[in-house]
Amino acid sequence: MASRFSQTANPILKRYEGPAKGNGFAYVEGQSAYTQAAGGSAGTQAEFDTITAGGGARLTFADVVVKSTILFVVTVVMAFVGWALVPSMPAVLWIGLIGSLAFGLTNAFKKVVSPILVVLYATFAGLLLGSISWAYDQMALASNYQGLVSQAIIGTLTAFGVMLFLYGTGIVKVNGKFIRIFMAAMISYFIIAMASLVGALFGVGGGWGFYGVGVWGLLLCAAGVLLASFALMLDFEAIKQGISMGLPERESWRLSFGLLVTLVWLYLEILRFLSILSGRD
């Protein structure tokens, strides 16, 4: 299991890597601590299954589901707020963008997870999604294209379901080879995206950069959607490994944060793809 964990590129799990055997190093250390606290008695397996090395509750799948649901609800509610405010307050889009970037980076590099900061990320990400969705919707309506945002939402949920199915059934396995290929593709896509941003400043692709250059632009958009979709599998694997490693329950906030970041990225990629497609129509 130690070799398996060493393959992960997820910074959340790397922070907890160490000599792992059986159920993981946190599990072993926690069992030792629990034994000492019990006065030398190992206790029952069921009792230990809820204890971490630090004496707190161990991470469970239910913890991740609950925290993810909370963040999802906050994001959706704030998206409605952003949608309602941006027509009269265009600055809401920039507030959402700056806030989500600031709290996103803070949570990504913060050593000790902070539930408040994670919720604040969801709050500003919701503002960003709502306001930018309204802007994209207006552009689509100008091209007589209706239902853009609803299609993007359906596309995001569909992609999530498909990736969860492929991961859960083992059709696609998240191993060292998968991570190496994914990271190579991500680096390439990032370089192209940065070059596209520079091009957009000079009017390339009608302001869309490389994304607005004919069929190649649509293929680039499709690549972004695929990358964001497959990134979900890394989140699923992180959750699975985190539970197996016996991480403390508070880490459910960090794992849920990572999942939300990927979903936000996926939705924006799909939204851009559909928007460019609507303009071509």
C-alpha cells in the first residue's frame, strides 16, 4: 500500500504519506494510541474504526458526502445571488473571481484545513458561476441560442455521473500511468491556454483566443472538458485513499473542497464550449 500511495500526485495525500502497512500508517498509529488509552487492551475493531491517531474521529465516506453537500448548496445559492445581482452590479463578477481565486489558493496551500475558508471559497465561487453564467447566457441569447446554462449544468452532472461510473466499476483505473499521462496533458493544456489568453488580448479568435479559431478551437474546448472530467477521478481516488489511510474527519473538508474546485472547472469548460458552439450556429 505504501507504493500505491507514493504514486499519488494529490498534495492532500502526500502530506500524510509515511510508512504504511495494512490499513495505513495512521490506522496503525491510531490503534497503538487507542490501546494505550484503554490501559493495554486493544479494544474491539469496531471501536477503533472510529478513532484516529490523534484521538479524534476517522474520516468516512459519509463525512465527505455531508461536507460536499454543504459546499454544493452554498455554491448553488450564491450562484443565484450572483445571477440576480450582476445585471445591475457588474462588479459582482470580479468580486466572485478575485474571492474564489484568493480563497482557493489559500485553501490549497494551507497546512491545516479551515472549514470557514472552504465555505468562503464556495461562497465566492458561487458568485462567480452565477454572474459569468448570466454573461454567457446573454451572449447566447444574442445569437438566438436558448438554454445554454441549463445545458451546461446537465452536461456537468452527466460528466460527473459518467466518471463516477467508470471509476467505480474499474473500467478506468487511477494508477501511476494514469497520473503521468494526465499530468502531461494538463501541462500541455495549461501552456496552450496561457498562449490563448495572450492571443485573445490581440483579438485572436474574435476575443476567444485559440478557442475561437474554427474547428481547432472547438477541439481545444473539448480537450478542456475531457481533462476536467478525468480530474474528477483523481478526486475520487483521493477520497478513497484518504479513508483507507485513516485520515482525521476534518480532512473531509479538504477533500470536498478539491472535488468542488474540479466541478467548478468542469462547468466553466462546458459553458465555454457551448457558448462558442452557439456563436458558430
